[in-house]
Amino acid sequence: MYNKNVNRAIQLQTEINKQIDKFDWAQEELVNDLENLLDTFNSHECELLIEWYNEQSRIEDSCKQLELDFYNEQEVLSQWDI
């Protein structure tokens, strides 16, 4: 979908996020690899990465809203339980 560098940055960021979610920290080597890779990005690659990030944010916001809707429905339904 994106070019090689952007795809690699997405992979590194995804792995870093998984490690942070699981351990509350990420391997320093991965963080350094991502930082070094981002330092080499041209303006087009930066735009592509920002585009990916914005899309991820929209997806996460949609998921959060669906989750909130579900919990609200459950709360309403629980009030009708006898």
C-alpha cells in the first residue's frame, strides 16, 4: 500500500504499541530503529505516514464509539431486567 520505508515504520510502530500495551514499555532497539528510519523520511513519506496515522485514529474512534454504544445499551437493558 505504501512504500517500503513507510511500511517498515508502520510495522515498527505497531510492534512498539503492542509491547507498550503488554509490558508498559518497548524495546529500546525497536524505538531507536523507528527513530532512525523516520529521520530518513522525505516529505512524501511523512505525508503517507500521517495519512496512515489519521486513518488509524478514525478507526479507533469508531471502535470506541461502538463500545460506548454497546455499554449504554447494556445499561438500558439491565434496567428492564426483572
